[in-house]
Amino acid sequence: MMENEPAFVWTFLGLQKMGISVALINHNLRSQSLLRSVQATQPSHLIVGADGTLLQAVTAILDKLKPHNVQVWAYGLGFDPQPSDIHSLDLFFLEALTSAISPVVRRGISTSDVCCYIFTSGTTGLYMMYWNKNMGMYYTVTFLEEPLVLSDFDAILYYQDIPLPLWAKHMIGYATRRRKVDFFADCLGLSVLSPYILFLKSYREDLFFFPAGAAVVMRRKFSASHFWSDCRRHNVTVVLYIGELFRYLLAQPQSELDSKHSVRAAFGNCLRQDIWPEVERRFRIPQIMECFGASEGTSTFVNATGKQGAVGRLSPLLVGTMVFNVSVTHHDILIHMLLLFQSLYNDDKALVRFDYATAVPLRDENGRCIKVNIGEPGLFLSKVPPPELKSGTYDIYHGSVSDNEKKLVRNAFQEGDVYFNFGDVLFMDKDYWVYFHDRIGDTFRWKGENVSTSEVSNVMTSLSFVYDVYVYGVKVPGHDGRAGMASVTMNEGQSLGSKELLKLYDHVMVELPNYARPLFLRNLGQPVVTNTFKQYKVELILEGYDQNIIPDPLFFLDHEHSTYSTLTQGHLSKLFSPKL
């Protein structure tokens, strides 16, 4: 559990050198959310970064970790007296041997072993651990190298604060394959990125970017006002982004220096079509590459030609002829490389009709999924390659079989096939360009993070006066993704007054990370009957916070007064600010 700091790099590398699998904990988590994540990993050791707030968060749950025999190690303690049950990594390193770790300790590790675990909510509710295996890490960091055509004297800059999309694993590995000063601007933080850049050190010494001479510059916090000056100062040539990043930059006062930089390419996702032209005009970035994918997904889209708003193409001309009945007895690299190239072809990708209420594909009279027409939003499915299936099962998450099964669509187009359900809705134009439309299911995306509606609901219903909470995402003008909204029903005899609103505010501020706190509250009257809930939730989403059609009291997360305050039309313009 570490922020963007150099210690993250050497800690991850050191554990990889010893063949130790790690689970990455979101450093924004606190209280019960943090406890659930740590307990889910079943760790023997928990490493905490140097930021004092992280150690405070871990100390708050320490008593509940003791029965699980978890040893906590922390950076930044120095020679100060150590807190009870906390071990200092600073002192440990002073006593450690300086000799290299023998390769013998990882002799038994194979390409099918787990490199690390990353938490993802998928679309099914509570956060789950997706396992990244060594070979999967290897081929994902290599497969997008050529579109960017990395050249001499490119360079790498890391920011914190804007969450890293999982696709960044593809991009950062490129610097590892050339002996050049490759320098990217990653404004998104290390916590998810690092495994993809760093694992190569322990797998192939010649592929890691430090021996290749790549420069790495870290900045602890993201700053829209300093972004371009940082790029100029460090001669940044490639920028990693999520859509929110450019919205923040566009919200800054225009300057003649906006286009005075060395950035030649930007790579990322969620750059929406409404701001893409302005990004190109104002910042003059020669190449923008948009992509779409999921860490646990079986396919991906890449728009390498700069088509505004598109994530890639689903052209019938790009149909693969991959053959998967290859026999590999003692080495599985060939199969994995086949899977890599298969992910770029389109014959195993489909946009299908679906039920908005249940978020599952609709079927025709023959029980098969129904592909959408041009311009019609469709649920994105991607076929699970046969080599990845084990006895008909595709292991995605570290957990129960049911968690994995929720993400699979069986017998989609023919008997026995298995497709991965991304939980995202895309649409295609007449030229087969594909565009992101929305996210469905029990999660929504806000500030670059997946928010679990179940997690938020569980936190809010733990208050004694709350009967039930329906959590969903609503669109906010000028922002990507959806902001959180919670429709609350009270226990009998209880009302949602100023005292309760204050308690709700304090509760979500302590228990939930910033991106998961509901921006809007709706005070519902009667609880919703269970068998009508799915359809009613769709209606709640459509109504959003529109005061013209909602008779119920509405409130907003008011940091100025440290409570949930009554929402009026006058508040909305402030809430719609890009600085939200």
C-alpha cells in the first residue's frame, strides 16, 4: 500500500527477484474498505509507504489484522521509536546484506505463475482480485510498441493523484525494449502501472528500462497548472492520459505556452469526442492514440490513426485466421503469443443487444446473442480463446467460481463458445469505427476509478437510521464517467434531517475514498419492493438529479459546510465545474 514514490519501484522489483507474488492495495482506501481488501489477499506481510496518512489508516485496522498474523512493515519511520506491532523497513535495510539474490530462489517459477494481483470491481459489485500471470505480463507490455515508434531521447515522467487505467501496462513496457532514453509523461501514478513496467526486471534482465538508459522522473501530486511546465522542464515526449486529465488541462487559463512543448504523442483512453478537437487545436500534440480494454479482458481496441472520439475499428476486413489447436508440450510461450495477436482481430469481438435492467445480453429464439445494427449501442463481448479455458472454465478472479461465471457469456453464437463480458456499451458507425457509450452493471466510473455500488451501499446502510440505499452513477455535464448518487430510505420513525445529513457526510468521508463518495443524495419515501428493484433503478438513473421531475428532496456533498446540503439550481453550476 504505497503512493507514487521511488520505494515502490525497488520494493516491487525486490519481491519479484525473490519470486514473491504481491497484491496492490489502493492507497485511497480507509476503514472497512481497506480492511476488506487486505483480508481478501490473505497476506503474511503488509508493506506501507512513507506517507504518514497511510500508516494511520493501517494502524486504525491493525487490531482486526492481528488474528490473521499479518506483519506490517512501514517506510519513513527512520530511527524514531516504532509504533506497536509496526516494523521499520528503514532499519531493516540498514541490516540487510548487499549481495545479489541468487536466481535459484525463483528456479521453480513458470510463466503460468501469478506475478501480482490487482483489485477490480468488474461490473458485478464488490471489488475482486484479478491475477496477472507472468506470461500475461510479458506479452501485454510488448504488444503496442510499434504504433508509437519510440525513438532516441524519448523520456518518462510520473505523476500521482489521477488513477492509472489498467491499459497503461501495454504502453510503459515499450521503453524496456530499446537502449534509448525513452521518456513518457505518466500523470497517473504507480500503484497499478508498476507491475507492468517492473516485472520484466526479474523475467528478462535485458528488457528492463533502467539498464536501457530510460530516464524516470516522478512528481508526487498531479497539478494541471504545472503540467506543461513539467513537460518542458523534463523534455517529455509521450504523455499517458485518461480523459479527465485533458478536461482539467482545458479548464486552465489559455496560454501561448500551451503548445510549446516536445510532446509528440499521447496515449490513453476516455478522451471524449466533445473535447478531442479542442485538445488537438490548443495543445498541438501530433499523435493521439485512444484505446479501450480491461486488465482481465480477452481483447482490446486501439485507434492509432487519430480518428476523433473512436477507440478502434471493428471492420469485417480485420478478421483473424488464428489457429489454436497447437500442441506445446513443455513451453507455453507460443500459445501466449498466439493469444496476443488474436486480441487484435475482430472475428471474436461483438456488440450485442442487452437488457439495461439486468445488464445481460438478450437472446433470440434460438438462444443466441443478437448483434446490434450500425449506430445502435451494444454490450461489448470478446471470445475467450480455447487455450485459456480449463475444463470449460476461464479463471479471471481470485475467488469463488460464481465471481468468474458472472463475467462470462456462454453459448453466445454457437454451442460451447465462451465470451468475456466487458460490461461496457459501445457503438459503431457506418465506417466501422467504434466509440465508447456507457458503462453498465453494478459499477460506474468516476475520476478514472471504478466505483462499486455494493461497496458504497454497504457503507451507508451501516448507519442505524438508514433502512436501504440504492447507489448508481449519474452524468454530470463537463465531466467524463458518472458521479455517484444515492437514493436513501430511512428506518421507520426516522427522518433525513440536518443531524442525519451531517452523520452521513462524516461517515462517507471516513469510510469511502474520494471518488466513491456520493455527490448527490435523494430522500426516497417508501422502500422499493425487491422484485421491481432492477427496473426501478433504471428509472432512478434516468431521473438523475433533475429537480423538474423529482418530487423528493435532493442534497449534494457540500465540503464548504461539511455536510450534505439541500440542492438548488444555484448549486449546479458550481458542481459542474471541471475542478469537481
